[in-house]
Amino acid sequence: MCGIIGYAGSRSCAGIIYEGLRKLEYRGYDSAGLALVGNGGVSTIRAVGNLESLGKELRRNGHPDASTGLGHTRWATHGRPSVENAHPHSDCSGKIAIVLNGIIENYADLKESLEGAGHRFTSETDAEVIAHLVELHYQGDLLQAVHRTCDDIEGHFAFCVVHDDHPGSIAGARRECPLLIGIGKGEHFVASAIPAFLTETRDVIEVGNDEFFLLTPDTAQVFDADLEPLEREVTRVQWSEDAAEKGGYETFMRKEIFEQPQALADTLAGRLPEDGDVVLEEMDISDTELAAVDKVYVLACGTSYHAGLVGRYVIERWARVPVELDIASEFRYRDPVITPTTLVIGISQSGETADTLVAMRQAREMGAKVLAITNIMGSQATRDADGVIYTRAGLEIGVAATKTHLAQIACMQLLALKLAQLKGTLPPGEVAAVAAELRSVPGLLERYLKSEAAAHDIARRYFEKPFFLYLGRGIGLPVCLEGALKLKEISYIPTEAYAAGEMKHGPIALLEKGSPVVVVATDGRVYEKVLSNIQEVRAREAAVIAVATEGNKAIRDFSDEVMYVPATSEMLSPLLAVVPLQLLAYYIARLKGCNVAQPRNLAKTVTVE
């Protein structure tokens, strides 16, 4: 997730674009840059680090007086944070500059072809191919070159282009990633999000999916996939600046819950080709070494631990490799059995979690291959590991993790599928079927989030209860553990989470009439067992809140409340089943008046033991 902004008008635009980037820095802060069209050329200024680094560069070296330009703040996905990898990127001639948000899935093949035709690349990024493709296709019409470029590329993206031959114009396109145009008087803006230009204009039009645009100081035109002009209604934004930074959502946590379809799509992008192997580029652990793995340890804390527990079920089911899961802070005080064919996976959203880092180093010293699953490129975990799988969830501001958790689960599923391929434990047809279903989940999740009122209604009926019990079995267990953690973190309600079969070994004593019991009862091999556990709960007159699969009408006979999620195969169900539990916790916390943005005693990253 990166932030892009463009300006075409009559004012000197470097300061305008820089201030717009300040409003987008939540979308990425690995590096930032400007491309300014003026004085007979395109000038690019870039810097590594947060936006202040770019500000120092501008103050130190100055910039041309330009009235057209682009800005970008980067969240690294392809290529480490560096000046060379920072946007904007240029073509061979230096006459073109582009900024991109998204992922170009077929960039490697495109880059190879372009290099064979004589193009010279200066970065490790996927984005740079856009600049060279526009150069390749440009024949005097910038919009036509953009259109032809989109015919070549696969993935999801939004990008903007400036060209020295068109000093007052910005062209671009959008597929899946957001892009909005701000309408001014004698000037126009384009950006990833409204906050970038909200101080300048509140009049907005949206660039739709698979649409193109062309801006000049006097015109803002949107085109369809055939470059036919479209009439687009101007919307007047009424948000405050604070609300705009949250995309109109009341909190960052709610915003991030609703960003999960995009985060999941980004994490899967380019890694599940329809006609090939699972692609995990940053692994740096060879297929031969992976195929030889005979034991897996997963090390993590908190929410990451629950993602690891999903991974254990999936790896053992698909790849038939035994998996041990350990709380990272406990692993270092054990005497684990590690061999050269052991794979140790450290999961950390920040890549800086102290306990996980120490455990990873210990495992590596003992001879294991170590893999990091993290959201932050260049974090300590990436330096301590032999290989990395990046979650690509984008910046998560909410202390209670949501979208990063879902992305971690997806990474564990990708790894499990890769191991199954290498070991031959799943036939190719089944691998292809799982991959196809995984690719469909972001769409299912987006559909669910458009009609998720059930969690809010249930929260209103139970938010004053003093205790909740969460139950799950099989792959539903990590879902219930994560749901309970969310409720504890942001509402401060005492909550227990148990394997449902263990309930009668103690926790059932906590139940009384009306006690809310949240049960993960999605379809799967243990569904009938879960129903038996629900009956035990109902016999104590507790209130059952079930998470169930769409179409299961029978569950209503066993439950007081039901939150339905779209149907998937059992091993993919956590990607959907955890979301209503996030929402339930969120609504309960809000009804209790809790500060979900800053839960008491918690921090986003734990850097001490």
C-alpha cells in the first residue's frame, strides 16, 4: 500500500504535493519522492526514510519551479527501501516519470523482454516496468501509451504518468487500487485518498475500475476501457480532515477491518499463478531444502501465534509435515530438538518483536533454516532469517491487529501449499483448486463486509455482560482464540477461549444463565462435535452466539444468535470466520465507551522481553 498524488495547475506545485504526501504517509514511509515537470524537463527528487527525509532533500538542493508534478510515499513490496527503489521511476530517456500503488504480477517477464529490447533498469521494483512500457508505446499521445501499457500488465494497480512533451498533463489508470480526482479552479489533483488534497478542494470524482484519466489545469476527464469519455458526477466531501485520514471511518481499527479484502489480495498477488507453481520470491530457501523439511516449528506471540496455529493445521493437512507451535518467549528456555532439516518460522507483524527475534536467532544457531513472516521490509526479522514471506498488508495503525492477522494466515497457507507441491502430498489438480479458491476469498470477504450488521445487533444485546466464553474445535480453535483476544484487548471484558472438547474439564463451571458463549461452528470435519458441545452449553442455559457457514439453517435450532460467513473449504475458513469476531469485539468496545485506538497498557510493537 503506497500513497500517490498528482497536481496539474498554475501554481508552483512542489510544496502542494509535499503537503499532500504528509496526509498519505500512513500508507507508507519507507521512502518518498517527487517528479516535477518544468524548465524543459522532468526532475526527480527522492529520499529514503519517512517524509521528513524528502523534506530535507528539498530544502538542501531546492527544486524547479513546476506547475505539474507527482508525489509518492512508499510501502516496499518489491525491492528494499533505497533511493534507487523509491518512486517516481523514469524511462531510459528521462522524459517520463511514473508513480504506482499496487503490484504488477507479471513484471519479471516484462522486465526480461524490455531488457532484451535494450531498456536499462535502475531499480529492483516491479513499478519501473510501467515507465519503460509507456516509453515503448508512446507515439505522441500519452493517454494512448497508458492504455497500451495496461494491455501488457497483470495485477492490481493505480498509476500516474507525466511526460516532458506534455508539461501540463497527467495521465493514468486504475485496476482495483483506489484513485480519486480533486476538482479545483484552474487546477486538478489526483490521489490515492481524499486527505491528500482535502485542504485544496472538497469536490471529487472517482476513477472506476479499469478506467483511465487525463488531467490538465482546465480539464479532468475519465475514460472507459476503450478510451471513450465518461460523464462522472462530482461529489462534495463533507468529512473533517481527521475523518478523511480514516477514509470516513470512525476509527483506524474499523478502517483496517474493511481494508482486509485489499490486504489479502495484495498478499496473494502474483503468488498463485493459474498455471504454475506457488511463487514465494523472497524465500531464499531453495526448493530442494524445502522439500527436505521433516519438521516445522512456528514461533510467535499474541495474534501472530494464532495465525501460526492456523498454519499448523494447514501444513499438517496439506504437506503432511509435523508442526510444533511455541510461544516465542518460552522457546528460548526449552531444549528443542532441532536438526538441519527443521524449518523454523518466526511470525511478527513488525519484524521487531523481541521474544520472536531471540527465538529465531537461537533456532538458527542450532542449525535450522529460519523463515520470517512479517509486514515490514527491512525489519530486524528479515535480517535474522534465511528467507522471508512479506504479508503486504500495508501500514496498520490500530493497536489491535486485524488485517495483518489475515495476511499472516494467508502466508501460512501459501507456504503450506508450496510444501505440499514440493513433497507431492497434494496432486496438481488439488493444488490448482486450492489456489483458485484462495484467489476468490478477497471477493467473498468484500461481499461479507457490505452486509455485516449482525455483529452490531448482537453486540447491543450482550455488551453489558461481565464474562464471555469462546469455543472452537479443529481449525476453528485459532479463530476462537483470536476472537477472544480481540474482545479482551479493546473492551477489557474477562474472556476465556478453549478447545470446545476441553470445556467440560473446568471452564463449564463458569457458565450461568445468560452467559454469552461464542462458538466457531463453520462447516468442517468436526462440525458435529461442535454441535454436541453447543448442546452442553445450552443445558446450562448459556446464550450461544455461533459463527456459521452461509446456508446452514439448522444451526439456528442450536443457537441464540448466528453470524454467517461465506462458504469456503475448511482449511481456508479462518480467513472469513475471524472477521465477525473482530467486528463483535469492536462494536462491544465502542458501546462500552472504550478507546479502541489506544487500548490501555498495550503497544503496537513489543520490543522488550
